[in-house]
Amino acid sequence: MGQYGILLDINLTTKEIKKTPVSKSDLKNFLGGRGLGMKILWDRIKKPGLNPMSPENPLCFMPGPFSGLPIPSSSRTTVVTKSPRTSPENKKYEHSSTVSYANMGGFFGPEVKFAGYDGIVVLGKASSPVYILIEDDKVEIKSALSYWGMGTDSFDKALIEKYGKEYQSCYIGQGGENLVPYASILNTAARAAGRGGVGAVMGSKNLKAIVVKGTKQPQLAKHKMYLELLEKARTAFREDIEGVEYWRSGGTAHALQNSSNNGTMAVRNYREGTFKEVEMINTKSARTQIWKRDFACFSCQLACKKSGFAKGAYGGVVHDGPEYETGTMLGANLLISDLAGLNKMIAICDDYGIDIITTGGVLGFLMEAREKGMIDLTFLDGIDLTWGNVDASIEMIHKIARRQGIGKIASLGVKALAQKIGKGSEEFAIHVKGHELAAWNVNVNAERMMITYATANRGACHLNSSSFSRQNNSAIQDSLGACSFAGGWYKNDISYRKFIEAITGEEHTDEEFNQIGERVFNLEKMFNYREGFTRADDKLPERFFKDAHTYGKGKDVLASHADFDKWIEKYYTERGWDLQTSMPKSEKLAQLGLEFTL
């Protein structure tokens, strides 16, 4: 009850389309979304070292059991696959990499549930570009030759013109088509499963899009209980006017000013934590100069997404943003305070379908390498890539997305660039396991942020948290299809655990329910460990041990390697992981029912 127990399996090489049952135990132990996607990945990748760009790499589109139900702020979809972005310090296999899980909101996940599936798994590679059309039980693989090469904005419009707004879709742009390893998958031309290169995996399969329309809904196990919980949840949102208004008024862009004030912002390739011109790109500026509309995901009261239109030299672009990550990584991190220019850069990245966080990290790294004289104009194909230069940044984004000239190496990320450049540039190549850090700097909150980034299973991830209990809770949210922004409303009599009981009929104690998240996190860890990732890979760039900020709240604040070693060992101990290797101990795996990973 509450879930179909059915995956839609599509092999683009053989063109075989089938419905695959999901065991009741997997639905109970992994729920859906990120958790069930991870279990599928483990089951189908039998041995480590698989090339992420090979046809055998499963690409899993996984809504959760909340998706498609009008539970406030619960429309998320997690895309799970093997990452084309990450690599260990000491490779056991040529293609060693971590799991990748990228999360997007919008309307795609609910429509997958309406069509009658708990997830879609794509294998193989089409001989020419295709898209998948799903209308309940009718599933077709159709030619996408006429769409290949289109940006996400024009492609989204073309799909709406062809099928109407009743169909929902996700797709790649030229970044994914060109196999940029940090390409993203988009829904509604602005909501992105952005991190970890899932768009590159989609492009490697010659898959442009998935288009879905459904008319079904799973049966609820305890309908009366569900309706009572739903009314309580809606009431909680209605009554918390201040909390809801916070998200509606500015979304994550509110954090731009706050983070700068607190010294926790990524500024000048993480060299500083405070942006002196933040007022030019903050919520107030965006609200008065750019934003014209607030819009929400499926069944969400928060409406945190903002759409804008800028005028002037960089005007003429209708697009969403900036929010915190995009505003920081393409703004403060590059010392760019031109709001219209920033908005245009965001739009270009989304139209290409490339991860804005990584793109900002790459541009910042190159700007610093240029500033330090480690690279010159010849290396940069004549692009005058300097701090605050919008035009040069835009030119470099085009190069990256097209993988032309300098863009070919830059499309691989900062780890590859540092290996190419050398000269000590590794110290300010800001990544963990090859995955660039998000827009939250480290120095001011060193223990929390170092553990957050170092222990994230997909490589550096600000949503990971430093507390193992919060990490487990985040894995549960991603497995349910719930939005992390709304998590604070789901407590006491309207907890996630109670909603799952009403939807599926499965009863859990608080301990059993929390253990689901721990099970998911440890399965991801075992996948990575099997690929050759050990304690040596749970580390931070040298910048955060050597370069204190020179102004703002983070001025002169630094953690030492000894501090980090103490913090990571405390974390491993609490997790039940081996202090030398970082592998979960056998008794921990047995406790979680993960003996099959040994």
C-alpha cells in the first residue's frame, strides 16, 4: 500500500521496456528516492570500477513515497547513478568513483508516481538521440534528433508546444550532450538535479529527455490517519506566517547577506568569507531590480523560487535566481557584483545544463591561478579571466559547455586543472574527492563544515551536515521525496514516521525509522569503500589550514590538521566506522541489515 512496488526499466540498447517488481523489504528498508535508488545501484553494479559513462551504469530517477501526494513541500526527485565526477587518492581501478545522488524539485517526480511507478531506471545507450515518452502503461522510445543541440529553455518550450502543460519532463542541455562531467538534469528549465554529473551520464546514453503524463495514484493504507495528518500539516504551515513568509520573500537568497555578515561565504575562491559588495546582489537588490514572480513546486506553500528580468547591458534574460548557491558561486566567489551580469551567467549555465556550483568553483580557481601567474592568456585561449570580469566569465562558460579549447580541461573540474597546472595550485583547488565545494566557506565553522564536506558520500556537499543523526535524517528526507527546507514543520504529531505509517501501513519506532537513514548512508559508504575510497579521501584542501581570512568575522581564524584528525576520529567513532580505513565495522553493518555488502 502507498507504493506500487514497480520500477519502469528501460534499456536503450536493446529497446526492452519492462516493469520490474520491488521487494517489500526494499520498500520498507529504503523507502524510495535516494535510498531505493542506492539499493538499485548496489544490486545492479556487481563489481567496482565500472566506467560511469558506460551503458551498464544505471541512471535511476527516483521520486519518494510522498511524491504525488499533496503533502506540503514533498515533490522532490533524486537521480542516482555512479558519479563521473569523483576519484580517490589511490585508484584501485581506472574508473573508481563514488555514488552520485542529485535532487530536484518541481513537478516531474509526482508525475512519475501518477504514471504508476516508484522509479525509472535507464540502462544502455541509444544508437542516436532519443527521448522517452511515458503515458501511464504506454512507454515509447522516440527520436530526439530534431531536439539534439537545443538549450534547456528552448527545448522546454518545444515540449510544451508539442505535448501541452499536462506532461512533465526532465532533460539535458548541450552540457550533457557534450558529456561535460558536471552536466545537470533540469525540470522546468530552472530546477536542476545539478550536482555529481548526472546530466553527463544521461548524455552518455544519448537520452535527451523523459516526458511523463499519468492518471493513477497509489492506494493509502490508513486513509483517515493520512487525512488527519495532512490537515495538521497544512495548519502548521498556515499558522507559521513568519516562517512561510521568510521563504516566500527571498528563498535561499536571504542567506547571501547573512552569510557574508557571518564570514561564512565563498569569496574569491574561498580566500575570504565576507563579500564587501554583497548589498549589490542580496535579496533587497534582487527584489527591487530583477524579481518579478515567486513560484512553487508541486504542493508547496513556500514558493522559494524567484523569476526575474534584468535590464541594461546584460538584460533581456528572463530566468530564475539568484539564490544563495548561484549568487555566491557566480557572484561573490568571482568578485562579481553586477546583478544583471550575474543573472545572465546563471541563465547561460542553466540553458547549457551545467552545474553552477562547480562552474563557479572552476572559474574562481582559474582566476586565482591567473592572478598568481601560474597560467597566462595563452593557457586561457586569450580570455582575460580576472576577478569581477563578467564578459570573460561568460566566454569561459561557453568554452566549458562546448568543451572547446581550454574548456576541455576546465570541463573536468578543479582537481584535473590543478593536476595539469601544478606549481602548488593543488592547495587552492577547492574540492573533496574531485567534487567542488558548495558556497559555504569553512574557516569560521571549521569543525562543522570540515566534517560536512569531508564525509559526504557524493563528494563535498553542504547538505550533508556534520552530525551523523542529521546526515541520517537528510537521507530519510531524500528517500521520502521531502524538501529539506520544510523539515522543521514535520515534528511531533506530524512526523515523517507517522506519514509513512498512514501511507504504507508500515509501523516503525522512532529508532527503527531513524535507522532507515543510517542504513542508506552506510550503504553509500560501502559502495564508495568498494570503489577504493578510504580515510585518506576524507580530507579538505590545504587552503583551509593555511589561509586565514584577512577581514570580516573569519579574520585570522584557522583550524589545524590536528584539530581535523580529532574531529574526524570522533565522527568515525560515533558512526561505528574503523578509525584507520573509515570502513563501517561488520557489527554496524549487521545491525543495519547490510551484511550483503561484505
